[in-house]
Amino acid sequence: MYAITEAFNTLRDFMSAGGSVLWLIAILAAFMWAIILERIWYFNAGHKVYMDELKSEWDSLSDHTTWKADAIKEKLTSQARTEVNRYLPLINTCVALAPLFGLLGTVTGMIEVFQVMAFTGGGDARSMAGGVSKATLPTMAGMTTALSGVFATIYLNSARNREENLIKDTIRS
């Protein structure tokens, strides 16, 4: 119990030292990783079930050679590709936003440093330290969030490419 309390206190201190922009980055990171974990689950479990349903729909057709069958095959293929690509652009957007939020934290922290310098004449390093902390911590958090998202995106794009190549094999004449 002590370890949990200590970890919570450390996290609270870190978030307060980084300023309010750090909370935005934390919310963005939680949202991004929720979507990433959903996509990982989908590619590892849900996609097979979905493709089995599409295959059974295709197999239920009596004739696979007519124009209508080709149109249905295109529809099923399009649905499968849409499902495979779902949320990937949103993840990419979150990856791109994370360093921008970090930059916003840098700017707001530096504004605080400049305000302290204006009031104290620039000679008090201790009073400027809070602003420097609020400038650097969000930058680090934004970059860390973006990097973790980039690595997850590489994995998800690989899984997407693999599954898109298998779609045509699953639904064939």
C-alpha cells in the first residue's frame, strides 16, 4: 500500500511541476493508447471473427460468376478494408498532436520564466526554476508520447498491410 501511495505522490508532483499542459498530454496519451490497444486486440482476435463472417456471407451466395456476385465481392472487400483501417488516421493525428502539446507547454513555461524575470529583474534563479520546469517537462512528455505512438503505428501499419493482403485470399471465387 505504501508503494502505491508513494507512486501516486510522485505522479502528482510530476504533474504539478509540468503545469496544466501536462494534463492535456496525459489525456491525449490515454486516449491514443486506448485506441492503439483496441486496434491491437482487433488485429489479434477480432479481425479473424469479422473475416469469418464475411467469408460465410460470400460462401452463402449460390453463384460466384455473375455481375451481382462481383459487386457483392467488391462490397465485402471494401467493408473489410474499411474495418482494417479504422482509427489508424486518428492514431496518426494523436501522434502528431503530442509534440505540439509539448511545444505549447514549452511556450507557456517560458512565458512564466519571462514574467518572473520582469518582476525580479532576472537575478533570481530559484524563482525562474518553476517556469523552466513547466517548459521542459511538457516537451519531454509530448515527445515521449509521440515516440511511443510512432512505434505502435509501425506495428499497426504492418498488421494492416498483412491483413489487407489476406482479404483477397479470404473472399475469392
